[in-house]
Amino acid sequence: MQFQDPQNCILSLDEAVKWRQELRSKGKKLVITNGCFDLVHRGHASYLRKAAEYGDELLVLINSDASVRQLKGDSRPLVSELDRGYLLCSLKAVSKVVIFDSQRCSAELTALAPDVYVKAGDYTLESLDPSERNALVLNGTEIIFAPFVGGFSTTNIVEKIRRSM
């Protein structure tokens, strides 16, 4: 079985835009999702596998360490951005990863113009960040909410570990 080298799977935005152009020229459908993915757990794996089913390639935009701290507080991330990217790239469902440095990935969504954008089912169109939603709408991107797998969260895992210490 042939697997990609996870180190070659993490792209800069410029590299991802070139890759996106190649996909488009081949008539391939690009799916994008995003998040912190601080501790990759079964809920993430299930959601990413489902997201990948909506197209030919799945690109995951992940928050940088600095943006995770802004969103989640100084105790996060637990896992560095490069290690999170590597882990995601090790999953068969994930084609490529781009690390972004702001709290929102509107600029990346605008530049990459995905065919499909997938978020977990605990989101709704109304709860998506307005700037990200606007970037998707302007690109004509199909927005899909994948079934939510309950019972898994990084925050709950961290609390369980703390209680057991």
C-alpha cells in the first residue's frame, strides 16, 4: 500500500493555491474543512472521513499555535501546529493541510475557492463565522454539515486526564 509522506502534505497557502489550480484543470472536486484539531480523536477522524466523501481531495485548514491560543486560551494548544498537521496528514482521508495564522480562515477560503466546505453537524449556516460564510458564498461553494459524533471533545479529554492525576 502506498502512503504519502506526511511532511510533504503540509503546504503553504501559495503551494495550496497552485495545487488547487491543478485539481481544477483535472476536473477534480476540492473539499475544505477547518479547525484547531488540537488533540485528534475519534470524533475528528469520523468527521474527516465523512468530509472526504464529498469530493476528490480533502484539504484541512488548521489554526496555527498563536491562533489556537487566541481562541482557546494560554494553556492551548496541547500539540504543536506542525505535529497536528503531521497527524492529520497521516489519516487516509486527508490529502493536504494548510496552517493559517488568524482566528478565521476567510482569506484562505477566498484564495482556494473550494467546491465543497464541510463543518461538523454542531454548526449551522447561521453559526458559521460571517466572514468565512461570505467567502464561501462569494465563491459559490456548496456548504455541508456532516453528522456530528457526540461524546468526543478535546476539552473533555483534557478534563478527564486532569481528574485522573
